Amino acid sequence: MKPSLALALCAAFLFATKVLAGDAPTPEAKNTVLPSDDFEVPHLEFAAESAYLLGIIGNPNSYEIGAEFITARLRWGVNRNDDSWFRGYNQVYLLGMAEPIFRGPENHYFGISTGFRHVFIRPGWRLEPYISGGVGLGFIDSTDAFRHGQGQDFTFNILTAAGLTYRLDDHWKLNLGILYQHLSNAGQTDPNPSLNLLGPQVGATFSF
């Protein structure tokens, strides 16, 4: 028997042995198959949200404010541990806000805010709970102090929110939550009648 033929037969025998043992590579083995309860994480999101806020603490005026937010969110860290309460992903965000004041001494507020958001993911759920918080700054058309309005136009803000998003498909989500907003000039004027607001928030999100 020629040496080349003998080598070919040996190679064929070894390959057949591996196939029978289940060790031979298959086309499916080249692809990474995710567990059925794994989740896709958006890289970038844009959201449009509206809120109706009422003054609650610290200011005698019965404020009523409509808030409009346009937000960009960027993924920042993923937790895929099934045993963790924080299974989900983190985001950093930047938002712009426009707020007509329906009731109160002032008429409008414009500002920006930046902060962090965590989305909780549970296996098989389309509902995704979230919490978020951030700080920013803006301008309000302040009025005279005797009406307990804000002491100056330049104002800082704090935003805190919690709620649920409902995943419609791979790109679109609807959300419903509750939003707390604090406006204050950090003691730059005396008096400094801060403003605390609370109310429902709804919106839609597009993910990439």
C-alpha cells in the first residue's frame, strides 16, 4: 500500500471516530446561541415624554406644571446574573425640558438634566421596571418675591423617576411612571422659595 493512501485511510478513520463520539465540528457550533431567557440591550435610545406636575411641599402656591422632555440615553453596563435583583442594564442620559406653568407666579421653565437610569429585566417579561435620577440647570421667568415665586431666573433642578416600560417590539417601548422634580437656586437669593413637584409621566421610546 502506498504511504499516501495509508495516511488518507488513517485520517478518514480518525475523523469517523470523532463523528461517532460527537466531537466533530458542526455548522451550528460556529454560532453563539443565547439562552432562551437572555435579553438584547439597546445601545442608544431616544424618548419623548410628558408629565403633569403639582406643587407638594415648601411653597404656598398651588403650582400646576406641564413638562415635556426629549431624552437621549446611552447604555452603560449590563447585569445578566439571573439571581441578581439588578438583572438588567444601566444608562446615562441627557435631556432637554420645556415646562409651561399653568398655575403659579411664573409662566415657563426651560432646562437640561443629566443622570443615570437602571432598567430591570426579568426572564420572559415585556414589562421592564426602571428607576432614574439626575441633576441639571435651567431658567424660569422669576417674579417678585412677595408672591413666593422663584428668587431669580437661573435655577438648578433635580429629577427622580420610577415606572414601567412595555416593550412593543425590538425598537419601540411605551412607558408610564411617576416623576419628582425639585427647582431651587441653591441659596443664591434670600428668600429662596424652592419648588417641589410630583406627578404622572407617560412617553414613548425608540431604541437602536
